Amino acid sequence: MQSSTVNQISAPADQNFFLSPQFPMQRQYEALRAYILDEEPSGEVARRFGYSVGAFRVLCHQFRHSAEKRASFFRQPQRGPQSTPARDRVRELAVAMRKRNLSVYDIQRELATTGHAISINTLTCCSARRGSRACPAAPMTSAHLP
């Protein structure tokens, strides 16, 4: 039985992603990788990736001498906000109101009168983070009507 080194799973389009990069940073990375890891001649790599020999030599110099250039290939994703401003502003107020056994609807209404517009879902999350159980809605009375 003969074994093949050809990857049976990869399609030619998958291979083209690496062999013919469309984005400049990816093209630089693949060219440097071919030259440094695969030890291909610089002139051949430059031609294959669309660089002049001089431009590719400059790219290699920048890569060897600039930590910033090396780091530019793999940037760390920026993280989003680690706080929730709407919740943070009213969390303590909401918890204090929950301790008075107010429902989330009553809390929402009281917070709205003090200028804090906040959703029921946000109030539920505030209560859940503090370990409070959800308080059932109060029975509808005339106080609940607009």
C-alpha cells in the first residue's frame, strides 16, 4: 500500500490562501517564512511574492532588527469594556431596593424617577450577581398604571 504525502482534505483554494496571500501583512509573513524557515533563495522568494530583490532585502532587515515589525504580524485583539456603566451606576441602589422586597418593576420605576433609565433585564442581572433571588412582580394596582 502506497502512502501519499498529499493532503487529501485541503482544497486548492485553501492552499492558495497561503501561496498567494491577498493582504500585505500576510504576504510579508509568508515571504519571510519561506525565506527563513524553508531556506528558499531570497531572489526566488522575492519574485514569487511580488517584491523586488531590494525591497525584500529591506523587509528582511526590518524583520531582523525591529521587534515592532515582528510583533506587527500577530496583534493581540483589543478587549472590550470590562465594566458595565449602566449597571455600575445603579447596582447599589437596586440592591438596597431589593432588600426592601421591591420587585424589579418597582425598582425600575423608582430609578426612573431619579433619572436612571434601566431595563428589567439589567436589574435582574444586578440582582443575580449579588445572590438575590428574583422578586415576583407586585400585583397590578392603580399605582402601576401610567
